[in-house]
Amino acid sequence: MQEIRPHIRDKLFMILDYENKGAVSEFEYYTVMKPWASFSATDINNDNELDVGELKTLIWLIDEEEPSEIRVQRDLKIMDADGSGTIDRLEWIQYLASPDPTVTFY
């Protein structure tokens, strides 16, 4: 796995340590690393962002059934905190690991 850049690592820590404990448990760590790996597996062009097609593949892999276009568009809108039209790795992790994915940490 590639080295995680310090600013990304710091943001990941903030997402994981949402209770401000100053530490991350093994459970919290794996809560993020499994989605991190699934993101990497579906980021076909390795740009660290998922477009609508890549997001559809990711949802399909997780749910084990093809998602509807409506579902993919809805999820994209929910996860896309910066309004870019794509999902970056931090938006994906925040969506899955945060108790309230609508709260933005960056």
C-alpha cells in the first residue's frame, strides 16, 4: 500500500476519532481500512475519486446486487460533500465510518 500523505492521514484520524478520545481502536481502524481497500479496488483509473460508474460498481460489490441508477445518484449526492460530482476517498470513508455522515470533517 502506498504511503498515506500526512494531511490525508490527519483527516482520517479526525474521522476515526469522532468522539475525541485521542486514540483509535483496532475496531475503528478496521472500520476504515476495509472501505479504503474496497475504494481502491473500484477506482479503475487510480485518480482517488469515484465517478458515477465506479461508485455503482462499489455499491454493487458491497450489496452483492446491481444498484438502480436512482440509488447510485442518491448516494452520490449524499456522499459528495464538496459538490465535485465525484466521491473522493475521504468522502467515502466519512460516509461509512461516521455516526452522522452528513457532518463534514474537512
